[in-house]
Amino acid sequence: ASGRTAIQVFSNGGIAAICALLYSFMKNESYQLAFLISVSISLADTISSDLGTYFRQSTYDIRTLKRTSVGLSGGISFV
């Protein structure tokens, strides 16, 4: 309901930024791969959250399988 916090934004983008900086200094291709993986994970998380919110199906806590509010972290649905 309140949107993303600064901590969430830095958590998602921070690893990618660190990998980009490390690559620019060390030219090790592993940092490019780590950058792409980090961005892919963040994108998948954002898209799945947005789809879950858009379709508004029943959402369940991934650990307990009890019903939870739409849009909360750890909530999963059929979509």
C-alpha cells in the first residue's frame, strides 16, 4: 500500500551496482554474469508482485500456507 521503501530499492539495485563497479575495475566476466543475475532476480520479483496484485487472487503464505493479504512479501498465488 505504501510502495517500495529506500531499503528495498537499494537492496535490489545495490548488488547490481557493486557488480558493475567491480567489473569496471577488474574486467572479470564473472561480475557481468553476477550483474545480470541480480537484475533478473529483481525483475522477476517485481513482475510477480505486480501480477499478483493485478489479478487479486487468493494469496497464501509460502511458509505456512495460510491465507494472507495480497501484495505482502512471501505471499504466493496460482498466478
